[in-house]
Amino acid sequence: MNSEETECWICEHYQDSDALIEHAEHVSLRLKVLMELSDIRTALLLGSPSPELRRVLAPLGAQVLECFSGFCR
């Protein structure tokens, strides 16, 4: 949260696409309320999401940045 409390970044990490899909199912009602109360401008996904996860994130207009070099565990 910035000092004016007008911007906030939320960073989350998931084991894989299925874990994020499961999380989204659990928070969908809360996320709907959040989206009604705020101006979400950016949804950024770092990684290689499954086709199913891409469909789930499509309504958010999520930008996907896939790893092409570096270290992965």
C-alpha cells in the first residue's frame, strides 16, 4: 500500500495452475466484491499457466509473462 493508501500490490505464489484455480474457486465471492469496490488495473501472471487457468483469468485481462530463461525449481 502506498503512503496515500490509493494503490496496493498483491503478490501471490502458487505451486501450479491447479492450485491457483482452486484458490480462485474459494475466493470468487470476495473477489467479486473487491472488483466492485476497487479499480483493478493490472493482473500479471508470471509463469506458464495451463490453458484452463488462462480461461479462468481471461475476464481479468491478465497479462502472462512466461519464463524463457533463468532458474526454476
